Amino acid sequence: MTDEDNGAPIPSAAFPFPHHDGLGPLPELAALRREAPCARIVLPSGDPAWLVTRYKDVRSVLADPRFSRSRATRGAGPRMARVTTLPDSILAADPPEHSRLRKLVAPAFTARRAEAMRPDVARLVDGLLDGLAAHDRPADLVRLLARPLPLAVICDLLGVPRTDGDRLDAWCDALRNLTATTDSEVTAAVGEMTGYLTALVEAKRRQAGDDVLSMLIAARDEGDRLTQDELVSFALVLLAGGYGTTADRLAGSVHLLLDDPERYEQLLREPAMVGGAVEELLRYAQTNVQANLRVATEEVRIGGIRIARGEAVMAVNSSANHDESVFDAPDILDLARSHNPHLGFGHGVHHCVGAQIARVQLQEALSGLLRRFPGLRAAAPPEWKTGLKTRAPRTLPVTW
């Protein structure tokens, strides 16, 4: 296969990448940035796509309206997998539909709202650390902190009961499936989660609360600004993103700090560094091994390669965060890094709406651990999730 403009061979890459335990730089992404920054791959569905790995190109794809999320989830065209999940969600929408949906929920996720939540998040952290301190050693930090903290925060924000953590874990993993489960199992999980949230919506219609889900129900029922499918998909995306993604990032951040004890010691000596350290942990951790698919609505050139109308593109932000042309010594975890324009929460119109709330949780959780557990250390290697679109510890055994 060659580029029609210059006859040069079109680079290709094997995908999905083999599993690597840990959150360090993936050698496959580093090789692609050097040698084939826009490479041809075959998705698990069997459809071809382009894999984009350099910072400049990733930002360009994420910000360019000619790359459509809607066309990657609706109608005919290339797909990540044969099963299509959440075609009515905000993650699958393009402007102006995306703008309409984001405007509805954005007031609940502002930086000011996130800061107003900080004292409550700090109290939640302290309560969970009380439980950790009373626990036998070694203890699993995922079960005792990384899961219950974001679960409590997002459930309280949305107005969802906190009691279904195990079910939410399974559902969130299904939504991020790459090779771990079959398409039918993913479809079943999405159906279960949709049914759960549909029942919750009906319950809140009978008795509304002061929460985001009640606000969205009012937008559906009173303002007719949401369809029923959009309402349920909205709730699902906010719950899965606010819980599963933040839990994984918190577990991954603590793992990276304990994997080299000097990192934890550095923050113990200078706790004021926590804010910047969180940003560096978000940059360094190659959590995502893929990204949401987009489809070109017209011909576009990326990294010298012609992307034809209707072709799929995957722009991997975790690779962009290790681009040597943007970050000095990108494969070094530098907790004092000053220049850090990372794409850990995405870029463009799909930039994570809950980014500031996630930051508050990460900052307060790490600050609490440093304050209460100065002797915290790894007790055993983590167990890692496998076969998902993301890398994260499933367990994180610690002692102190």
C-alpha cells in the first residue's frame, strides 16, 4: 500500500498492542512516534483505521471538526468493535448536538464547583483513611480508597446510591473492553447498566433531589431539551467516567509514587508539590492504549498522510504526552516538571467535563495519604487489569 500523492509506502502497525503491566511508556507508541506517526492499523472489528501518535497531530485531530465522533458510532462506517455502545451519548455527539448536551451539564462541573466540593472530598478521604488505618496489613488500596472515593463523589453528585460499587466495576470495565470480553458480553453489560439507570430515572421522577440527574430529568421533562435515550446515556457516561476513570487514575498515581519510593519521599518533604505532581502523574501514566475513534468527513492530511473521507482515525493522547518535541525527557517522571501542557483529559470539544473534580480528588487523596501514612509502601506487586482500552491496577497491596 502506498500514499497516492508520492508513492511512498504507507506505514502500518499491529493493533491492539500486547499487554504490558505497569503505566510506564509503551515501546510500541515510542516507535510509532519516531518512525510512523500516522500508521495504518486494523481494529478489533476488522475495520482499518489510522493511528496518530505525535502531540501536534493528536491535538489537531481532537480539535478539528472534520473528524466526527458521531460517524464513528452511528450509521454505516468503521467501528472499534462490532458492537456499538452509547450512540446517543455526549461522547458520540458532534456540535451542535454536543454543544447542546454539554451546556446542560457544564454548570455542575465548573472549576468553582469543584473547589466548593474540596472540603467534602477531604472529609471523605479522611473517613476512608480511618478505615485504612484500622485495616490489617497488607491492605488493598484500590478497595479501600481508589474505588470508594470517586464512587462516593460521583454518586452524590448525580444522586445515585453508593451501594452498587461491584456492579459498577464490572459495567465500567465492559465499556472499556478491547479484547477482554466478547461483544455479546459488552452488549449485555450495557443493557444491564441502561436498565439500572432507567429505573433510577423513574424513581427520581417520582421524588426529585438536588443533584445532576434530577436536573437532567427536568431538562428532559420540562424543557424537552433531552430525549429519553440521551438522558440515560448521559447518566451512564457521567457515572462511568466520574467513577471508573478517576478510580483507575488514583490507583495508578499511588502505584507510580510507591514504585520508586523516592517519589513518595519527595512529596513528604515538599507536600506543596502535590498539585504539580498530580499533573505530572496524569501526563506520565500511559493509561490509555487506544482512544475514541473519529471518522473523517472530508479529505484531510495528518503527518504527511492523506486521510480519505470516511476513514477512521484514532488519536492517542497518552502517546502525545510522551512526545519528545514537546516535553523534556518525557519518559522521566519528574514531579517538579514546570512545562506540562499534557492531554491527560483530552482536548477540544470533548475535553473531559469532570477534569476539575477529578483533580480535586487526586490532590486530596494524595495529600491525605502523605499526611496520615508517611511510611506507606508497596507490599506486593499490583494485579493489573487486562484486555481493556486502559491500563490500571486491579489491586494495589500496601503496608505502612
